[in-house]
Amino acid sequence: MKLIIFDVDDTLVFSDKLDSKAFAATYEQVYGQPFPTIDWHNFPHVTDWTIFQTAFQGHFGRQAGDDEIRFFHDCFVAQIIEHRQHCPADFYPVAGASQALVQLQSMSDVAIGIATGGWKKPAEVKLDHVGIDHSNYFFQGGDWKATREHIIEAVLEEAQSVHGTFEHVVYVGDALWDLSTTRNLNMNFLGIRRRNDHDYLYQAGATAVISDYTDFPAFWQALLKAAPPQKNNEV
């Protein structure tokens, strides 16, 4: 049995940073404070929970309470939905993603997971908008999880509770933090870069990178050959 776990943003769906800008705009509307940056590399961990708590701590000198987190979360979800209603064409799937997921789901020896650093509800809105059915996936978001390692481990534990031990687990992601997370977990990693800038991930240690999912046989072979990222000083 194989488990294929996907990131969401820029791995399955694209928003060209419009969702990141919506996160910042929501924060500024709710708290009247400038959001620090939408360059997620500047935060200690790239999950919505940590990003929000880091900004909140910087402005108010304390961690946000659960009710405050839920209020901001709901405002952010509303803005995500509004953007998709007003400008639906600005948000679209990675080429071949929907078809590839359908093919994977038809395979009896494959389970599918989603592990996104974003909160789960906004991720569901994004997937629903582009017509990706996620109802049968093992799905975890950054809800009350500080690190991406915690999120991926939660998906793996959920999947193992149903299927037992997997012979091959691969995480598919687009960013350096996806790569470093799988390196920390010693988990197989398949990179995806739609602009064909594969060296961005290869130079950081990725062993395989694709541009999209349109060639399913090639995608499948890349999954089977996927390995944990090499350390930066390895050849």
C-alpha cells in the first residue's frame, strides 16, 4: 500500500499570492495593525496558526486566545470565498491535478492524503472552487498545529489507523519548506514547479521535480522513484 500526500497551494491549486494578500488584508481589517510580511520565509514555521500567532504576539505582546483565532479564521474564510465569487478565473488548478487524483483514487493500492500548512477550511474552499473532490482523502490543515511536521505526521497517523503500515509514502510539494519538512521526517519528496524552475528545489536537495500532472505515467514513475531530500552538501 502506498500513501501519496499533497500540499495544496501551488501544488494542487494556484492563487498567485492573492490568498496570502487576503490573509494580510484580513489581519489589518480586524486589528488595525500592519501585517508584517507575506514572505512566509520570515516566520518560524509556515502554518497559518504560527503565522497568525507570530504577528499577533508582535503587536500585542501575547498569544491570541482560541476565540480570537476562530474569529480571525472566520473573517479570512469569508474573504477567500468573496474573492472567488468576484474573480473566479483568478484561481485555478495545477494542470492535470484533478485527473491525476482521480486516477490515483482508482488504484486499489494507493491512499491519498492532504497536508497543508493553511487552515483546513480555507483549503477546502480552494479545492472545491477548482472542482477537486477531497471527501475521501486523509486531510489535515494547520489548525492548532505549529509546524508542518505535525501536520504531515497527523495525516500519516490517520492513514495508518485505516490501512496499517505503508510500503511507500511520498509528500508532493512546491516550496522549500515542503522540502525541509520531508527532510526532517526522512520522508520521500516529489517537488512540483509549474514555471519549470526545477533547479529551485534540486539545488536544495530534491531528487525529483515535475512541472505538472498532465503526463500521468511520468508522474507515477516519479512517485515510485521519490526519495528523501538530500542534505545541501550532498551531490
